[in-house]
Amino acid sequence: MHISALYIYPIKSCRGIRLSTAQAEPRGFRFDRRWMLVTDDGMFMTQRKYHRMALIDVSLDPRHLVVNAPKMTPLLLPLSGTADSTLTVQIWADIVTATTVNKEADEWFSDFLGRRVRLITMPEDTRRPVKAKYAIGENSVSFADAFPYLLISQASLDDLNRRLPTPVPMNRFRPNIVIEGCGPYEEDQMRVLLINGVTLHIAKPCSRCVLTTVDQDTGEVGEEPLKTLTAYRSYDNHVYFGQNLIASTFGEVKVGDTVHVVQWKDDPAKV
């Protein structure tokens, strides 16, 4: 097995960036979900409710995060070294301290989304713990939903697409790591992976929601692929596709790296 694609999503719920190499860090790949949009009261925003966020494109240059959207002037955000003010924000049940970026960014995103929002970033000293029942130590996560990394096999997507009336791209599922060379859903049975010195522990299957039904090119919403997944990937009243991971050793991984399965699950029959 090998890595066939790597992705980061610097601003939570905006478009991702496909990389050839990525730096694995405790909270996830470098720059992954380190920024987030919040409402006036500090509540996190995602495509689940604000579908237009799918149209916000993000890229990296050596010093900036470059943000684009239809009919908007590109916005340059410094990758480090700036903080406007401290703000308490909520992401799911977690309350964490963040810093605002600047008024220019707030106005840019507010104009595009048609409501008052703020762009915030996660300081290095902010710790958002992974839930204790899944942690393998004092693990932290960025503004991702719950875990630092998400892995999906290309074979699993190919199998899903054979069941769908219209195939969907991998970006519906927002993985960090895509692997090839295994069978469909074989990632369900993996426990510990080693990739170029980076050790990844599979914490739990990833439960899927309506975000998967948002077309990442248009922002339009449909029924698929969630409707089809529900028919054959349901367990304990959740729909699963992909695996959430936590890293215990860190370093650089790249497309083409071999994926070694160090440990498999004890009970291969259970999702």
C-alpha cells in the first residue's frame, strides 16, 4: 500500500489543498484547520449549515494563506506572527481560546457569506484535547471535528461510486491521507500504521453527515452519497466512511510513501 494523495484544509470547512508532501504534527498536518470562521457569538461555522463556504478556495505561498472566492478580490493572510485580539470560541462541545486575525479578513468573509463573521486562528499554546476514550496520551486536535487525521482508501471510494447513480470525488469526504493498494474498506481493519517514521493509530471510524452531500464545486446540496452509504455502511445509528487517526511520532510524509500496517484489529468482523 502507498499514499496516493495528501490534503490539508487550512480554514475549517473551506476548500482543501492537495499536497505532494505534508508535515505530520501532534494536532494534524501543518496548517490543517488552524483557522476557522465563527459567528458573532463565537460559534464555529461549517458547510453543514453554510453551504457557500464550499466556494472559498485556499492556497499557500511561502508566507501567506491565499484566499479566493467568486467575484472577490484575493485575500492574503500571514501564516504566522500576527494576532489581533483574544476570543473565546466554541467548536462542538469544546470551548477554546483563539485569536482573531484582522478586520480586513472579517470584512472579506462577511461580504462573501452575507452575514457578520470573524476569522480566528488557533494559537500554539491553545490545547483542545482529543476525547479521553480515544486518546493514546495527551493528544490534541486543531479545529478539525474531533481527530487530527482522516484516512480513506481509494478502493473504498471506488466501491461507493459503483453503487451511486453519479460518482462523487474524494473531496466530498475531506480526507488528509488517501491510500491505494488495499481492498475496499480494508482500512476498517487496521489498527496502527507506519509511514516514513510517522506512527498513526486508528482511533475510530469516521461518522459522516450532510456535509458529504454538498457539491464542492457549486455549493449545491443533494441526497448522495449519504443516502447510498446509509444503506450499507450504518452501525449504531451512524454512517461510517474512512478512519480517524492520532499520531504518536511525527515527521514528513509524501505521496508515494509505503504504508505499513503494524497492527490489525483483533475483531475484523466489527466496523
